[in-house]
Amino acid sequence: MSSLRMRRFMGMPVVAALALSACVTINVYFPAAEAKEAAREFVEKVIGDEVPADRRAVPDGNGGMALLRPGAGATRAGFDPWILLGIAPAHAQGQPDITIKTPAIQAIQARMEGRFNSVLRPHFDSGALGFGGDGLVVVRDASKLELKDRVSVNAAVADDNRDRKAVYREIAVANGHPEWEGQIRDVFARQWIESARSGWWYQSGGSWKQK
């Protein structure tokens, strides 16, 4: 084998390893459990009422407060073959977190909370409004809205949906992964439905259901 062919052959494993490393770096782990935790905290704050017992804050041991998390402290077990190549999986690099505490996110949350409790809540109670499967608010039954309220309620729904889209985007950007916007929206869509109070309506599989 010529020296040129030998150098090319010796270089192939290095190129392959670099390509493999690049693929692993691009495939960023989406912290679904942490996203759900952040969504629950955000949604419960907007909807208001009493927070369920298993979601109440407790001392975190560092002078602050933390939400109770079912199964907190559990660790992943098992052997990861990527370690043999010296490539640590993304989820092993510390506990991931989804922040919802930026000024922009909190400003949107405050608007949504005020709007929900001053305008939208009575119409969720009446069945006029419902949670869509896409994380937005839907006018489910306009006949349940009094004529004098229809313009203001429709405007409030439009404003709220604009804020919802903005906050899903802002959370993804604030956490350094704009590409997570769709996943953040999906997590929130499920959480609005999960947090819906008894008697409220939500979309599931293209049809309306009542909690």
C-alpha cells in the first residue's frame, strides 16, 4: 500500500468519529419532564384558584422554595454505549431546566392571568369557551355569549391566543433552543387541558369533551 493510500486510510476513522460527534451534538435532548413542570407552574398561575396539594411549594434547602415533583430524585440507570466514544449524552450534563422567569415571559404571564380572571373565566364556566388541542383558546359555542359580550370576548380570545403563541416562542428562545417551540407548544396544550377545572370543555381527537 502506497504512503498516500495509507494516510487516507488512517484518516478515515478520524473523519468518521468527527462526523459521529457532530451528529450527537445536533441531536439535543429535549427535557420533556422539566418542560411539563414549567408548563404546570405557568398554567396554574394563569388559571388561578387553589394549587393542588402535590404542586405546592416547599423549602428547597437553599433558602428558596421549590415545587414538589412526583418522583423527584430518581436517576436514570443503565449503561450508555456513547460513553465508550468519550461522548457524554446531553441529558447527562447536569439536570436540565426550563426557565419561565425572564421579564418577557413573566410580562406575558401577568397579562394572561389578568385577562383570564377578569374576562375569560366566566365563559369557560358557561361552556362558551374551551381549550383547543393546539394550546389556544377556542370559542366553542357563541350562542352562550350574550350579544353585548361577543365583541369584547372575541377580542380577548384573540389577544390571549396572540400571547400564547408569543410565550411558547419566548420560552424556547429564552432557553437557548428556538427549535423547541413546537414541542413547548405541545406540552402546554396538554397542560391547559390537564389543568382545566371541572365542567370546562376541551378538544380531544377533533371532538369536544367536558371535564
